[in-house]
Amino acid sequence: MRAKDYNKETAIREQAIAMIVAEGFHGLSMQKLAKAAEISPSTIYIYFDSREDLLNKLFYYVEDIFNRETLKGFDPGMGFEEGLWLQWKNRYRYAREYPLHFFFSEQFRNSPLIRHKDIRENQFRSAMQEFVQRSEQRGEIAELPPEVFWSLAYGPFYTLLKFHMGQSNMAGKSFALTDHKLKHAFRLVLKALMR
């Protein structure tokens, strides 16, 4: 068995992500991936057992980078306004620095490939749960079902981010997210969530 080469594995992952973003999951074949990564198809199987294994590992690879980037400087004990604003800024920076990862995650999360019951618990989820619980205990925010909280806390952010990444709004007009627009939306979200 040949030894694994980290650079080859990274090339396979990044090429697969780019292909999925450009052509969807149906556009990913091991033959096309090997050609794009400039390796033989058999080399892919040194790193991944199957196409399904590759897709699952891609999801966790992208998720790990997202978790690392969005937790920079974050502490679950932060005040709600400071912590939520840092999450918005970190997520915005992540999407700009890793645009293919952002689009891949969106596709994967909204596809039948993901089995939500299999999503593993991780440091990011634990930190976010603790952050919300502490904010509720301090009386900074009202207790809400998690789905309602997430919709209010992050829904507006992700809508603006999608417009920005697509460079147009829902009417097809040119759109670019500015710090002013981001902060304006954030202030409105705070009004909805804070006591």
C-alpha cells in the first residue's frame, strides 16, 4: 500500500469541493475528480473508501474549518451582544475567505445526502449552546425554542450573506454587503432578541 501524501489528499478534497459547487453532486465522478486533481483514479481510493465516504469526509473537513474560524476569539461566557456580533463577523470573514466551502456546505446541508441524525456533537455546537444558555440565565435574551432563536439570530445574516455571495438581491439587482448594512441588520436582530 502506498503512503498517504497530505498534499494529494488536500488537492483531492479541494477539487471535489470545487466540482460540487460548480456542477452539483451529480457532476462528481471519481474519473473527473482524478483528472481535475491530476492523479490516477486509483489514487483517490488510497484516501477515500468510496464516493459516499469522500462526500461525508468533505462535509466534516469543511465543518471543522468553519468551526475553527467561527470560534476565533469567541467565549461562551461573553455578553450576548458582543458574542453574537463576533459570530456574525467571524462567519462573514469565513465566507469571504472560504467561498467554495461556504457554497459546498449550503449544498450539502440542503441535500438528501446529509443525515441530520448523524451530525456529530462538537466544540462549536457546545459553545453555541452554552452561549445561548448563559445569555438566557443572565436575562439578556428571552427563552425561545432553538429554531426560533436561530431564525432570528442568524437568518437575516445568512440572507444578506447569500445576496452578497451571489452579488445580487432577490430582484436581481446588484448587491454588496457593507459593514454599515451588516451592522444595521445586526441592531434590528438585537431588538428582536434582547429583553
